[in-house]
Amino acid sequence: MGTKYKRILLKLSGEALMGSLGYGIDPIVVQEIAQEVADVVNKGVQVAIVVGGGNIFRGMKAASAGMDRATADYVGMIATVMNAITLQDSLEQIGVPTRVQTAIAMQEVAEPYIRRKAIRHLELNRVVIFGAGSGNPFFTTDTTAALRAAEIDAEVIFKATKVDGIYDCDPAVNPDARRYNTLTYGYVLTHDLRVMDSTAIALCKENNLPIIVFNLTERGNIGRAVVGDTVGTYVGGSCEVS
């Protein structure tokens, strides 16, 4: 079966790497994610990844407890690099060439982020993992995902979460929560549906970058999304709200 997308950006939360642990990285979960990515790469899809760091350190939480916000965000950026290197190792152990590029220079462990070099890696069928966010405090890794996706000319952002799409309220709190199949950027912004922060959604809208939000824990969802199957919630500029 052919694929709908040839170049994707996969946004992984740090919590996705934590699995059922209360903190840190679950090696089994990382291996499962790596295998799903490998399956997609083997279909000829170019894959870039932005990974968060919330499983190790949450900048906003630390700031709310009294830590300087910029300092807290920098610590969070370093946490994302730990996750990026861990995911790189799992990918390369199953034969997928992978490069980590960081927005903060760490030349001993990763390449600096260079747009043209990242695109060349993708053209050579290497997975590229972007670490250290955008390199700037006060911006989330969701915003980084939107920014990097636009820079590398990705066709879509896959936002892999622990829920199976976007709801009108928290389904863990309200069993009658409604799941959307399709949404417009404007609807997400005006109704404050916090699947990604408003800066990320606005960037996607400006660059006409669709977002597909789906459950990462359901095996095969990345592959299904790549071939165009209906998975999770689709956010775009030309769709109807449903």
C-alpha cells in the first residue's frame, strides 16, 4: 500500500517515553516507539521527530514553584536531549540511521541544528530527532514541532499522545466528552482546545500544516496515519468541524 505522506514530523511528549513509570524513561516503551518509526521508514517515508522532556523535567512546573522561568526552560531543553539520544540509540539498534540535532550546541553528543543538513539527512532516509526545543525559553516543544515542520517542508505533524484524539473536555473527567474527527485551526484556537499551545496552532495555520492527533499507545497508529487511514483527530484549514 502506498503512503499518503512522504515527509512527516512526529511530535512525541516526554511522558510518552515514560510509559507507566512515574518518572524517567521506560526502555520497553522506547523500543516499541522505535519499531513503529522503523516500520514507517521502511515504507519510504522521511521522518523527523521532536521530543519533549516532561518525563524528566517540566520547566513550567518548576517555574510555578519559584524557579526562574528562563532557567527552568533551559533545564527542560536539556531533558529533551536526553530523550532524543535515548530514542536515537533504540532506532540505531534496529538498523535505522538516526541523527540528533540540537538547538543548543552539544557537539560531543549531537549535531547543531542546521536546516539544510537536516533536510539532506531526511533525503538520505535518516531519521532526524530535534532536541533542545527551539533553543529559546518561553516556547514549548509543540511550538518547536510546528516551527521545524515548516522549516523542513514536512507535509503533516503527527501529534502522538495518550488519548485517541481531541475532545471538547477531558474524557478522563467527563465520560460524556465528545471526540472530534476533524477540526479547523480557528475552532481549536477560539474554543481553547489545548491539544497544542496557541503559538503552535497559529504557526500551523499560517503555513497550512495539518495536524493529526492520535493515541501512540495503540500499536500501528503511526503506520495507519501515514497511509491516510482515519486515525484520531485531523486539524486543518479546509475541513469541516465534525
